[in-house]
Amino acid sequence: MIPDSSWAQPAPPIRTIYPYAAAAIHGITFYQGMLYALDATTGYLSAIDPETHNTRILNPHTWQDFVGATGLAIAQDTLWFTRGEDLYFCSLEETDHLRPHRFFSLYYPLNGVAVAGGTIYVTCQRTGHILIFSRETRREITRFYAPGIGVENITIRGEELWLTDDIEQSVYCLDRATGEMLFNVLTPFESPTGLAFEGDTLFVAYAQNEPYLRDNPNANPNYELQYRDRTFIHPLYCAYYPDQKYALSNGYLVEMSYVEELSPLDTVDVHDLEWRMALPAETPRQKIRNIEAIGLPFEEREVEGERVAVFKFDQLKSKDRYIFGWKATLEVWGIKYQFGPQDGEKVPELPPEFGDRYLVDNDNLAMDQEIIQRAAQDAAGRETNLLRKMYSIRNYVYDHLSYGIKPHIDTPDVALARGVGSCGEYLGVLLALARLNGIACRTVGRYKCPPHARERGHLLEPDFNHVWMEFYLPGYGWLPMESNPDDVTEGGPYPTRFFMGLAWYHAEMAKGIPFEKLYINNVLVTKEQLSIGDLAINHVRFRILAELQPPQPESKSA
């Protein structure tokens, strides 16, 4: 659990910075109390007041020279930026007419830049490295492997290198001398494109496209779907717990409700019915502040270690109408576990009770089918390292399935043969292949809050339910892995953001048990006998109440 037993503290008043006339910010830095930002689309180099958002363009006459620029750094009175294969610098003393001068050119596009004394650090997605140069000789000194697969920006704090990665949705903290990763965290928003420290506070820039409906009198109906640029800068709060092997990032106080509206499609007359719903769980990244019943009271029960709400009906008929469910107030954070390949070597034996429950086909996983057994062998190969094996299985599934939404979930053998699957079908294939390779794993679900953290207080309703998985690392515990396809680049390499990581908007419940089941006289009711979908309509709501800072570990700070 989270080391601090008290409630997390609210974040400071909202400090999101929205520059005027900005389209896609890809580099930021603080200088003399102002936020400097480079807009790759417009070429504007802007000075922004962090408090008022008042924005001034510093290069009104030379903006064309900055179009497409990404990284940004200021050292002493010199401004540095990357554009294409070139690194440029210009003197800030030329306030009337900033003139870029080429420092050097490389064979591949450069993405980010940071400068400390006589050393220059540039990131390059094409080579997958952080390249380190001497400012005096303009020659490469050494290079470090880049931690992610996307476009990375970079800044320096003391003896640390900090990087964003737009695909990984992550920020990495590296040792500046060795390039060793100290820890990494997930960002609360997608597509982080720049970062900078103001004192001890880390600000991250984001650049996204936002869909919206636009009125159009010439269309039928009279509106059309359009996209617009959205770019902003927001603080990233993080806490690293080395003893627990994970790091937390921006949290949110979220109100979630799950309600069933009884509305039978067919004739129903049942007695002694128990309607069981899973409740949110306490985890390292999720804490429950309050749970209350909606509509009807429930009895809380523990089922296989999980909390379940039990609604009892002495008699239920077709004409009856009820609403019943629960509402919970949750603290949720982004979490990223800090395990490396060495942690998957020579792990302890799996506890016997885990094998009986988490290595067997207990959920129509088709583990006895030839296509699944062959896939399990091909996916893991000769790998013996548990973490590498799980990672290989995930990549195999990404290679062999494409994402598609269907009205029902087919078994893993059908989904794999078809080559298309929903999140539930991805999950089924992952569970089957992992269990056949001796990796204990379980289903987790079932909903995600719409990831709109800036929409505080608004009613948010998810479009679909959702499931993901956890796999067990003997000697430590359960580690999360998103089941949704993360194959954003065809054929890989695939991001690792949600491998041993989970974004803040997941609501964790029903770990290894069904989310919702019916019992009559304590006997499980099958779907063929009585289907929940035919009995009721569910209503799922979220409200984001506040942003939270993760509690810091005692005597240490991230």
C-alpha cells in the first residue's frame, strides 16, 4: 500500500498554463521568471508569464527560421534549439532580431536539447540515443541509449537528465553521468512534448489534436466532425518509492458510480436472488475514501480476497423496477513499476495455490486448442526470464492481432485465427499464452474514467467497459499490464508505458473474480438461465473532483 496512511494532499491551485496563439509547443524552459516556449507549427518563440499567461512573441521577424523547431534550452544568455538535422543557437541579447546560427548538423533529425556548462545533450529518435557533445570542440563525447521509442525532449536538473517521450506517455529520470535510468513515471495526459523545472516543480508541455463538432449549415445534419490543436503546460507531480519498486505520478480524486436499472426484456419471476457486484479495491495506486449504496442497501462480502456488494431480492418479477448500485470516492494515481530484466531471473517458485487458480483454464481460454498451444510455444521461444517472457508474449499478441470492437467476446482460439480482437479478446489470448508458459495471471476490470483530467466536476461517462490483466512476479507480487493494443508502430518496437504500468484513469476492481454475477439460493445462475444484460441497463458515471499530489516516502523525495 501507499506508505503514507493519511489522505493524499490536494495539489496546489490549478497551474495549467495556456499560452495565447499556441498550436503545438515542443520545447519549454524557464528563464528570468518567464516561461519560454517554442511552437513547432507556427515557429513562434514566446515568453509567457506563468501566472497570467500573458504571451509575447520574441521572434516576430524571424519566426520562419523556427518553424519545425522542437527542443529548447537556455544557458547563460544563449538560446539553443533543434530543427531537422541541425542544432542552432542565438544570443538573447539580440532582443530586436533573434538570428539563429547553425552549431552543427548530423545525419538524422534531432529532437531535444539541454546544455550544462561546456556539455550539450541532444536526443535523436532515429538512432535511439542521447548524444553528448563538447560545446568547445563540437565533437561527440559519448552517447546513452534513449529509454523510450518516441520523440524525446530533455532537460537537466543537477546531476540528473529528465526526458519526455511522446509515444511512451512517460517522463524518465536518468543519472547524468552514466545514463542509467533512476525511475520513470506516466504523465497524466497523452503526447508530452517538452519539460522544464521551475525551482523544484517540473512542468511538462503537451501537444494534441482535439475532436469537436462544428456547426455547418451546408451539411446534413448541420454539423461536422473537425479537429483542432490543443497545447498546454501542466505540472508533473511524482514520488518514487525505491523500497516498494514503483513510482506514482499525478493523482485525482474521482467519484465513480455503478448503477443497474432493472428493466427485464422477458418474463421474470425468481425468488431468493442475490445480485453481486464487485467493489473498488485498495491497491498501491488506488485508495478508497468512501463507498455508499445507491437505490437499495447492500451487504458487503469478501469473495476470494475481493470486496463485493450483495443486493438481495426475496422476489423479483417482470413488472418490478429498481435502481441499485454503489458510489465510491477514490484516490487514483498513475503507477509505474521499476523492475528490470535482472528481476526476472531465478525468481522463487510460484506458491502452489497460485498454480491451481491462475495457471488453469477457468474462463474459456481454449488452452487445449492446438492454435493456442502452438502460439504459446512460439511467443516465448526458449526464454526463461519471467519478465522477458511476459514481454515477448505481449509483443507476439500485438504482432498477430489487430484491434476491433465486437458485440461479444470470442474465445482466444477464434480471435487468434481471425486476427482481430477487442480488449477482452486481447486479454483472453494474453491470459492463455501466459498461463501455458507458467506465468500466473488474472483479469482486472472493469471501467476507465474518460481521460479528461482538465474537466473537473463534469459528468463523464465511459463509452465501453474495459478489462486488463495482472501477472505475478514471485517474490514481489502482482504487476499490471494493459490488455488494449499498444502497437502504435506497425511491427514494433512497441511502447512499454503500460507494461508494469497503469494510467490514473483505471478503476481497479474484480481482481480474478467476475465483476457481476447472479445467485439463486446460493447457486450460480448461468447466462442461459438468466442474463444480467436481459434484466437491467447499467449506468456508469465518473466525476473528477480534484488533482492530488502523491505522498512522498519518508525521508526521501522524488
